[in-house]
Amino acid sequence: MRKLNGIVSMCIIVLFLIHAAMGALQLTGLIPGGSLFMKAAAWTMVAFTVVHMVIGIKLTADTLKALKKSGAGYFRENRLFWIRRISGMAIIAFIAVHVMVFLGSQEGGAFRLTEFNGIRLAGQILLVV
């Protein structure tokens, strides 16, 4: 299970680098936005992220069961383990806000972002905090 999680992690990293490069080129106007390839790559990365998250939850649950059986928490000794879990949850929150900000609709051949309302403002403020 851990080996599969490592492979999924590498796929996420590769797709993230492609996503960042294509997004930068799109924002500078060097390539047109809204291509089918970019949408497919972004949603594939979301799917890999969900798989990675499910595997992480399963492995965390297994670890918590083992800790409960042993009777000792060893939270200080497992500091790196908990830091990875907490940072992973923070990254998932960033991804969710990023996806919500860039949802929109196609109108007359032009892509329109949805209205920037209070919920989106709160999400952006949380990203800064």
C-alpha cells in the first residue's frame, strides 16, 4: 500500500508541475485557456489526489489502531508522522479552495469565473492565514 502511495505521489508531482507550467503560460497569454488537455490533466490530478488521500487515511487508521493496541501513544517519537498528516490536511484545504476559485462557465466562447462572494473571500483569507 505504501509503494502504491509513493507512485501516486510521484504522479501528482508530475501533473502539478505540468499544471503550474501550463497555468503560467496561459496567464501570460502565450497559450489560449480552456483546452481539453489542461482540463483533463487538472481533473486527473484531482483524482490522484483523492486516491492519495484515501490511502493516507487508511494508513493513518492502521497506525492509530496499532497505537491503541500497544497502549502507548509515542506522540513525541512520531512527531514526523503527525507533521506529515497535518501538512497533508492543509494542502488538501489549499487544493479545495484553488478548485473552488477557478470554477466557472463557458459563455459565448469566453470562460467566465463565478462571482467572487463572501465564501470565496473567506477561503482566500484562510489561505493567507
